[in-house]
Amino acid sequence: MGLKGQFQNYLREQGLKSTRQRDIILDAFLEAGVHLSTEELYLKLRPYHPHIGYATVYRTLKLFAESGIAAERHFGDGQARYEANSEEEHHDHLICTDCGKIVEFENHRIEQLQEQVAREQGFCITRHRLDLYGLCPECQT
Amino acid sequence: MGLKGQFQNYLREQGLKSTRQRDIILDAFLEAGVHLSTEELYLKLRPYHPHIGYATVYRTLKLFAESGIAAERHFGDGQARYEANSEEEHHDHLICTDCGKIVEFENHRIEQLQEQVAREQGFCITRHRLDLYGLCPECQT
DNA sequence: CCCCTTTTGAAATCGATTTTCAATTTAATA
DNA sequence: TATTAAATTGAAAATCGATTTCAAAAGGGG
Ligand SMILES: [Mn+2]
Ligand SMILES: [Mn+2]
Ligand SMILES: [Zn+2]
Ligand SMILES: [Zn+2]
């Protein structure tokens, strides 16, 4: 079952409707594939679907996140960004503060240590965020 | 040299001026000592110094961050928060999503692994952010 | 098709942040 | 101490992304 099927299931379960706009936005979102902001997706769609409003893109991305097919991220540039949740593992990010490039990484050992830290403090962790900011290879003169 | 001296040096170096407001705000900021938002500090000051405007508190906290005596943090509640940079080690945070409690922690091994990840990707890290969200001991029923 | 519910799009609103601008203050210099 | 140029202040306005409002339109079960 792909992300599209997963989303359709979510709509059905919640008594929500499948609409032309949601289909179009989901296709564009999956095709874009990067860490996209609401505005970026809206602008990307506009040339082909000028009838789709910003509010609809905004609401639909929220819905993707609720349904679990996407995740909302905040990298400190002031806007929320979304990325598709493939069935792969969770990952964290390296962000270039110069050109904005975002590289994903996974590190199981770090995740384990986070769990350990939380346990020591008596916390029960539901999610975490690890962002590393610096210069990518190209931006180091 | 304490944080106050450090800030005075920064002002001098940058050709900025030492003012009554900056002194008052710095004292209040250092005294408060928690993860304070601009608004919280403004409200804390107001009873004693009703003549100090919100914009001044805002600008002064930014200045603290620029000078290096404070750090700006974002814990996802929509407002920036500031904390004094004691000469102690860097630390990260556990945040209770129920009551908002924030617990600080240090984990040298995690920091090392972050460096290693960055090195593998050719990045040169300047800062990072590790936030663990979940329920604190009190909020786990 | 009917009817009820959900969705849409444009515009308005929201809350935090940031800027504007005229008046005031600082601090270097005469 | 008086002069002066530059920086700062405070109130209000502007900005910015996110979110809501609301009337019109569309979905979909029966
Ligand atoms: Mn990612
Ligand atoms: Mn802290
Ligand atoms: Zn770069
Ligand atoms: Zn709690």
C-alpha cells in the first residue's frame, strides 16, 4: 500500500471526502519530494491549477500530516515544511546555513542515547528533533 | 568576567551605547534565569519599569543573543525563548508536551556522534538543536 | 436526483515579530 | 560644561506566516 492508498484509507475512516483538489495536491506533493513549504507547493501548482487556493493547499498539507503520510518540519526559516513519510526509518537533518541544502541522516546509536537520557529523567518520549546546522561541502570556501 | 561585563565589552566593541534600559533588562533577564519569552520578560518588568516598551525588550534580547551572552531557542510553542549562556557546557532539552516543563541535559557521547555524522557528510557544524518531546514524570498518569 | 455534510477559495483575522519615525539620550569632542 | 553626531527609545504601524470565517460549490449515500 502506497502513500496515496494510505491517504484514501484515512479519508474513508474519518468520513472525509476525496476531492479533485486533494488528488492534485497529493500528486504534486509526492512528485516534488523535497522539504517543501506550503507556499512553495502553492506556487508550484499555480501555473497548472490556478483555481486551487492557498488555504486549500495549507489545509491539505495539514491533513497529510494528520493522516500520517507526511511530516511537518521546522528548520528555523520561519515556515513549516513538509516531507512524505516513506515507510523507511525516521531520519534527522543537516542544514546548510549558507545555501539551504538539507541532507538527511540516520543514526541508531544517537536515537538509543536519546532514549536513555529520557529514561534517566523519567520522561516518556513521543518525538524528537535533531537538526545540525553548518556549512555543506560546497559552501566551505 | 561575568555576562554583564561580557555584554559591556560587546557594546564597546560595536560602538553601541550603554543605557539605563539595557542595564535594567539585563538584570531582570539574569535574575529570571529560565527559558523566558520576550513577552514574559516584558510583563515581568512592567510593574517596576512601566516606561520600558515592548520593542526595547525585544531589541535588547536580540542584542543579548548577538553578543553571545544569551541564546535564542524555539520550542514549538510559537514564541522565541531566551536563556543566559553561562560559561557552562552546551545543553539540550527535554520538553513536556503536557505541562510545558523543560529539563536540560548534557550528553557528550551524543555530541560526538553528531560531529561524526557531520564529518561523514562533509559538513562543518556551527550549531545544533536536539529537543526531546514527551511526557514528564508528573504528566504520565 | 435529493439532501446533508464536507470542502473550497477569497478575504479577514490572528499572534508574534519586526520596522518606522520623531523625540530623547548617550558619549565623544571642543 | 556646551556642542554635536550617532545611537536608542517607545508607541504605533507594518509585516509575515498561519489560521479562521463564511457563502458558494462539490461529494456521495440513499
Ligand atoms: Mn527529511
Ligand atoms: Mn536551556
Ligand atoms: Zn551549502
Ligand atoms: Zn509535564
